[in-house]
Amino acid sequence: MPLLTIHDQPLPYVSRLPERPAGAVTLVVIHCTELPDLASARTYGEKALYDNGTGNSGHYYIDRDGAVYRYVPGTRIANHVRGHNRQSIGIELVNRGRYPHWWDSHHQQMTEPYTAAQIGALRALLARLRQDFPNLRQIAGHEDLDTALMPASDNPALEIRRKLDPGPLFPWAAVLDGSGLTRIGAGH
């Protein structure tokens, strides 16, 4: 396992996010940013979208070069996946996904592979999280937990999946191997 360095870069509103004990964390959710780069993801995460001044963000971000950034401590509840935030940690991998045509029915393929550096860093981060959060036993993709459909932007008569991340190019077998985590969610 490579040595893991985590760069702390708390979001401006992190103190407004509810606290929780480490024992409350049972699940890690894997996302991809569906944005061109880490800077775009940071800008999006800093946007206040809710009345309490918080926004949508994962806890950790892994750039294409394998650098790991913590935007929200795991002992705070981040807004990253509908219905599962209270017990989960969100990890975002920088990846274009469907950017910039997220909801267009003709652009639903995710074609950017994840880098070896990202996957190595993710495996090291998961091992660290297993040490820091004693009840962490499960893992899921965003697509496994948020299966909602929505009208396509180019043709509202067509429905598309709201979330497809981390997508078909995510190497689940390599990530799960030796992780001690069990994949849950739709079809698993």
C-alpha cells in the first residue's frame, strides 16, 4: 500500500455541517466529480445551496495524479448522496463523467478511465478509513444508491438516470480486493 498523504482543505461552511461520532460511519460511497478538474469540483463544493449555508460535497477528493484532499472531516455529515449522508463518507474521484452534457440522452456514456494513481490512492484511503471508523463495513457507488430517473434535457419524453457514477469504467474488483468492505445497493 502506498504511503497516504491527505491534504486538509476544509470547505468554508464545514463548521455548519452536523457532527457525528466516528462509530456512526458504516458506509463509504464512491462518486466521480463529472467535472473537468479538481478546481471546478472545489468551486462547486463551495457553493451554498441550503438555508443553513452549506452545499453539496464529498468528504475526500482524489485527483488524477493520486493526490488526496479532505474537504470535510469524516466526523461531520456532508451532503453527497440522497438518503445515506448520516452514516456515510463520500469519496469523489476527479473524472469528466458525462460533463458537460450530464442530462442529454445522447451523452450518457462515461468514457474517461480512472488512473492507476487514483485507484492506488483510493485503496490506501479506504484502508485508513477502516482504521479510523471502526464500524465501516460497506461500500457503494453513487449509482447503487441513487437510482432516480429524470427527464432528458434534449427530450423530456425520455428518462435518464440522474446518477451514473462512478460508472462502468470503475474497477470494482481491484478496489474491493482486500478492502474488508462489502458492496451494497441496487443489484449487489
